[in-house]
Amino acid sequence: MSGAAEGDRRRLTRTPRAGVVTAVLAFAGMSASFMQTIVLPIQAELPDLLHTTRDDTAWVITATLLSAAVVTPISGRLGDLYGKRRIALALLVLLVAGAVVSALSTDVGTLIVGRALQGAVIGIIPLGISILRDVLHADRLGSAIALVSATLGVGGALGLPVSALVSEHFDWHVLFWLAAALGAANVVLVLAFVPVSVLRTPGRLDVPGAVGLAAGLLGILIAVSRGNDWGWLSPLTLAFGLGGLVVLVLWGVFELRVSSPLVDLRVAARPAVLLTNLASIAMGFALFASNIALPQLLELPLATGVGLGLSLLVASLVLMPSGLVMMIISPAAARLSERFGAQSLLAAGSVLLLASYMLSLVLMTQWWHILLVNVVIGLGIGLGYAAMPTLIMQAVPATETAAANGLNALMRSLGTSVASAVVGAILAEYSVSFHGETVPTVTGFRLTFVIGAAASAVAAVLAILPRRRRPREERHPALPEGPEADAI
């Protein structure tokens, strides 16, 4: 046995400090999700700041979304092949590089490049979940997974007030120097406290599969994210959308024929994996529909007859408790999952989301109404996001956890992308002119809440559908062997 292999074996047999590892990976996840909302306070000002058009600055947001969607499943596969901590560190380095590029930018093109590099870091959340599965004991695994999974929503909710405060008192470039500092701190923490995982998959990266998946996703996501601006039946939208679908079909045929695919579609087609991923799309839609509608409802002027007239900072503080609830609920979610099963937890989270949207139909006239609704959303997302990785990992071989979690994270991103397009189209359609600007009406917001409720109901139905058993020999020893595992 080589010295390197012997060193890896010794590292594997050491018991890592579970609390420290979990805290570091949760901080990395929150930092990654913070990158998704960091430019929201200055989004409306970007055309003036960069001396360009609103259509061009829209790509500052779109580039981050596209990068996250493309890199997340690929980085998951790379983690299974070459080491999850190594790929996590690479993503954090990309975050720092992207933040520095953005901080030094003076034109929209440079800022778009920087934001695309930053978007790649979202892949660290599924990688972190897979690292936990590899290194933690079973009695710590559930709560740790729940916390890291919830950071996908926590980081944005907690980071938005920080972004608003910084943008109000400093030059906008300071936002990105803050992001660079967060990324550098994460690199140091991961190097210092996260152990090397030696559970790896033999094989090599499916480069044609990675290129095909990236091209197909880019086509579909560009069509979805820009359809409102270009027109849903415009030649450009149809070319990207239909072209992306064709590429993904061809990609799927190719993946079924290669010996070491980027995504094992046969495993992904298992009911436990497929139904969970479909529920992830619906839950991602439900979460992001509220993320778009509620801030606008809080910030629109009182004179519109629908808005509550709050500043961006105050509105962010009203929305922040949702992220706190997601963090607080994580330990309880793990215990509930052990007692009732992850599938029941996903269903409960979906029902809470449905309840929050039903509440929003009648409670939308006071700031504390929105606070209450958003807290219920935080409860639902906290439970649902805690359940998803557990359901996925109970259904896939231990050697494919990072790739499978990356695919699940991609499904959530698809849900948020579709929500952005659908809710944007609804609020634009049901709007009126107010002092020269177009603002949504009460009907637009209520229709958004109805559609969010429908997505939550779909997630609940998918959650309760039965799953078939899978071979016991594929189960990871750190996962529970109770009735929930046997049912998958």
C-alpha cells in the first residue's frame, strides 16, 4: 500500500469533530446562497451605475443562475470521482475570483463574468451534504444534513439585510469585497476543519456528457429566464428553448450508452429519486414565488393601494425571520425524520407551504401579516429541504451521493427559474401605471399566491406517492435502517 493511500486510510478512521465540520459546511452553504441575493439591493440602479441598458444588466442575475445550474451537477460528479472536499475548495476559489472580478468591474461585461464565477459556488451545498454522509456518525448525520440543506434558503434570507445595509452606506463595489472576504474565510475553514473523504467512485469524468448537459440546460434556462423580455413565442426564445430540449434528449440517449455516465439515469429513474426530484422542482417553485412577490408587496408605495411602503432594509428585516426559522427547525426536523420518516417530513413541509399561501390570500395588508406568512414558509422549507437529501441518499449507492445530490439541487434551481419567469409574467400582466412606472395589482399578487399554493399541493402529492424498495447492499451504513429506509 502506498504512503498516500495509507495516509488517506488513517484520516478516514479518525473521528472528525462533528459539530465543527457541520458548522463549517453550513457557513459555506450560507455564504453560497448569499451570493444569489447580494446584488438585489442595487439591481434597479445597475443601468445607471454601469451606463448601459436594463436588458444588459438583467444578465448580471441570469449569469449567476445559469452558472449555478450548469456547475452543480457536474461538480457533484467531480466530487464523487476526485474527492468532495477538493471540489468544494475549487468552487470556493471560483467564488473568491468572481468576487474580486466583480469588485474591480466598471462595465457590465466584466460584472457578468464575475457573477458567473460566483454562481458556481452554489454546488458546495450538495457537496457538503455528501461530505457529511461520508464522515459523520449516524447519530449526528440527520441534523447536520438538515442544517446544511436548509442553508440554500437561509443564506439569502439572512444576507439580504446585510446587502441592503452595505449598499445604502458604501459604494456598491464593497458588496463584492465582502463576498471575497467570505469566500477566503471559507477556504481557510474548510482546509482546517473538514476532513478528506476517501470514498470515491472509480472511473473518469464523462466530458461529452458534461458538455451536453451544460448546453441543454443553458438553452432551456436562457429561454425561461429571458422569455418575459424577448416574448415567449419570439424566434430567439423558441430557438433556445426547443434547442435545449433537443440537446437534452440526445444527451439522455448518450448517457444510457456510456459505462461511466455523468448522471446515472437508471438510478435517477428510480421512484424514490424521481419523485423526490419532481417534488424539489415544485417546492423550489413555491419558495421562489414568495421570494419574488413578498418583497415587492412590502416595498411598493402605500399610494398604490397594494404596497406597504417599507424601505428595502426594513422589508429585508421583515423577511429575515424565515431564514432564522429554517436554522432553528433543523435539529427538530432530523428527529422528526427519524421518528416518522423523511417522506412524511417532505409531505409536512409541502402542506405548511400550502397553508402559508392560503394565509397570504387573506393576510396581505399589514407588515406583520407578511412576517407571519414568511415564518410559515420558513417552517415548510426547513422541513422539506431537510427531507430531500435524506430521501435521495437512501435511494442511491454510496459512491454516487454527490452526483445525486447535485442533480437534486439542480431540480430546485429549475423550480426557482420557472417561478421567476411565471411570477414575473403574471405581475407584469396584472399591473397598472403609477407615476410613470408599472406596478403589480392586488389581482396579480393573489394569482401568484394561488399558483404558489398549487405548486405546494403538487409537492405534497408527490411526497406521499409510494416508493419501491431498493437493494439493501446499496445502502450506506451511516443511514438509518428503519421502515423509511426499507420502504425506498
